[in-house]
Amino acid sequence: MKTIIMAGGEGSRLRPITCGRPKPMVPVANRPVMTHIVDLLKRYGFVDIGVTLHYKPEFIRDYFDNGAEYRVNMQYFTEEAPLGTAGSVKNAQTFLDQTFLVISSDALTDLDLSRAVDFHRRQGAMATLVLTRVSCPLEYGVVITRPDGVITRFLEKPAWGEVFSDTVNTGIYVLEPEVLDYIPPGQIFDFSKDLFPLLLREKKPLFGVVLPGYWCDIGNLQQYVQAHQDVLAGRVQTAIPGREAASGIWFGEGADIHPGACIQGPVLIGDGCCLGAGVQVAPYTTIGDGCLIQEQASVKRSVLWNNVYLGAGAALRGAVLCSRVQVRANSEVYEGAVIGSDSVLAERSVVRPDVKIWPNKLVESSSVVNSSLVWGARWPKKIFGTEGVTGLFNIEVTVEFACRLGAAFCAALGTGVKMAVSADSYPPSQVIKEALASGMQSIGAKVYDLGAVITPLHRFAVRSLKLRGGVHVKISHRRPDQVSLIFINEKGGNLSRVMERKVENILLREDFPRADIVRVQPREFVSGMLESYLQALLQEVDAASIREARLRLIMAYNPHNLDSF
């Protein structure tokens, strides 16, 4: 009997672990998740396999080739544009000349597929959906059947008030070739949203069979980690690579474990790993091939891909580290954090819970990463430069970052401070200014909004209004895609390096207070400051001498930003 494995998924909800690879090639228990599906098919005699591809198809073709290594026969059918689940199978119609099975490549399961085929044939069905029972059906397609298995109703991802069954669609189907006639060629068409409701309306023999066993749809990062834990706990019948050296402890070939290391099962340690003295590996940890874990490092309930490096004293707690990640000495990565491939966490850095770091990033020494790092190349400990804080708009200097930076600046100056904010006339600068002001107000600061001005006017306003400081936002004169945040002290000058370090430390620790609802003060919009500034300038110059000198004045300026001056 022929089988289609749907393997075209991009896996956007699993990023950053799917950055650069298709979802079916994400490892579960040190093997691509699709290999678990191939093993399941082979176990029940399904060896003629067609694979539908779309996103990065070469990864799957290169890994499985013609299937000979797995003792199956594989053919590939590539979508040039996304066709949906049913549309992708329609694309393989030339391969499907008999009753066939359809299964997703990115779920983990041990359901007895032969029982589904037997049921399908006994009922004379055109389509049979394999169903399973789940405790929380909100994220799945719920299916209602009669006692004989005839499907009477579908509901996609119901709210709790709509839940009428705990039987959900697993994405595994037994189909007759004639169902392909109901799928339009060359366009997006989905099994659960389009095809099955159509067959139900036309009263075709559409059945569901509930099978016992394990099934996990690896649709998000939490389910990805849970799948590893379920494999190690023996909840799913699938092969674990390596030898079981002790109860629940699997070692790969050539693994070098120091006698002073402490390993508590269930754990999986891949081929060629090296664990130093005093290393602690707690239950439900998976370590990929070629990992180097140095002395006194600690790993708990985490997933490490191949060739990961943990320096001495590093600590992982419920994290996922992709291939070739380096976590250097005494760094810490906490629950739910995910570090993309080829990223480096320098010494004594900390990644807070649920933070996602995309591939090829650098976290500098002693930094604390408390929000996801998607764009840019690094997370610096030192954020102040020669011109305040400067970075790419919406990439390095985001609204979220500016809000926290405004709060940190005010926290460094003390509670209840009076601060100024301003920006040039460009919309990106105005956006960042609004975020800065919100951050300042969130800790109880009184904020004076100077509007669209220039940096010297901002300095003048801080002095004349007797404020503790301020921030002016402008487009960088060096690069028009960057914004600069100029931080001003109470005298109108730049911050000292001592104060900059204080702000950086508070920001990295997020060690600033939050005002309760009665302490948040309204923003005050300042008018008339331009006239005061110009008058103050005129008082400092000898206008008569300038007139007598009959100087010629050439004005070169940006009219969009400075016309009001």
C-alpha cells in the first residue's frame, strides 16, 4: 500500500529552531522527526512512500535519498508554490493509483496504522480520518462520529464553549484515489478546511476511527520539548539511538563521560560527546552528537543539538540549544529559552526565561538578555557609544527597548524625577520618543515633552526648566537608517561614563521600580521654548558688530527638520 508523507512545512511557529531547515528535519531524540515517521511506516509494512516537498526540499532529498538506507522506496513531489495539505497530495496524483495512506512528517506517534486501514476497508469508506483523544482539544480540529464511525461534524480549533468532543484529527488519513477528483489542481486546498467538509456535504462515505496510542503534534516549542521528554519516558514507542548503559540512560558511540560526572536518567547522550568532571545532567535531557560539556557545567531538562559547547560552570534549565551554539563559562540559560544555531553566549551572560535568540548572534560578556534577539548581530553589554545610544531603527533600537531604556535612565536618577523628551521631525524619531516617555512615566517620572526640536534647544530646555535630565531622539547623521538617543544631564551636558554604566546595569538587570496607578503622572507638553531659546542666543552675540562686518551667510540645512528655525 502506498503512502504520502506531507513534508512541505516551513515550521514558522517553531522558529528559531526552524531557521535554515524545514520542519521535518528538526531533530527529536537526535534524529530528524521525519525518520520516526518513516520507521513507523516501515513497522506496519508501508514501504512505497511519496514525499511532498516545498520549503527547502533539498534538505530532505539529500538526507533520505531514495530511501534505501531505511529499506523503503521514496519518490519526491515538489510544490513550486504552496498548495495546502490536500493540494500537495493532488500534486502526487500520478503516484496514487490505489488506496493510500497520508501522514504528516512533523508529528510524533506510534498509532497502529494497520488498524486504520482495516477499518477503512471494512466500512467501504472513501476517506477515513484517524482520530485520537486529547485532554485539551482547543488547538486541534474536533471531529464527531456516530457509533459506527460515520463522521457527522467538524469544528476547527473550538473555544471551550464550543467543545463537544475530545476526539481530534491527527492528520493521518486513509483515502481512495477518487478523492483526488474533488481537489482542484494548482491551487491551495486543505484537507480539514476544504476537502472533508465538501465530502460531508455531498454525503460521501466519510469515517473516523479512534486509535489508542501516543500522538503529539509538534506545532510549537513547548510541544517540541515535551516530545523529547515523552521519548525518554517511554510514552511513545520509537527507537532511541545508542546503547542503554543503565536504566533510562542512553549513550552514543564514542561518548566520553568523566567518572566524576553525575548522570540521572532518563537522558540521551549522543555520539562522540565529552562530559568533564563534575558535570551534572538531570533527567529528561537530550544531548546531541559531538557536544563538549566542560567541568562543573549543569544541564537540566534541556535539549542540545549537535556540536554544542558548554563552558565550565555553565547552567541550562529547560532550554533548547541548536547546532554549534557556544555557551561559555559561567553563563546561564533559563526555562523556555531557545538559542539558534551558531550563536555565542560569552562568559557570564544570562538568557532570561522564554527569550528566543535567532541564529548567528553574539551575546557579549556579562550581558543579561531579557527580550528576544531577532535582528542585528549582537546583544551588547555596553549600549552607549560616542553619540549616546545609536542603532538600526526597529532592529537594534526598538519601541520595546526604548521604553525599558527610558525607565532605566529615570531609575538611575531616583524616584519622582522631572525629565525632558524631544525628537527631530522624522517619524521614526517621534515613535522612539513616545516609547521613551512611556517608560519614564511607568516608574513615576514627570515628563516634559518639548516636541520636534534640535539637540541644542533640548539642552537649553533642561537647564531653563531645572530638570534632572532628558533624552533627544534624532536620525543619525552618519547613517539614515539609524536613530541616536542623546542623553542629557541636569546641566545640559552629556552623561558621564559613570552614569552611563549605571543606566546600562539597571537596564540589563531590569532593576527599576514600577509606579502604581496613582503615581503615574500625565505628560506636560511645553510650548514657547523655541522663542526662549532664540532670545537666549541673541543675548549672547553682538548683533551690531555682525551687521557692521557685512558677512555673507550660507545656510546648508535639512528643510524638513529645521524649517521652523
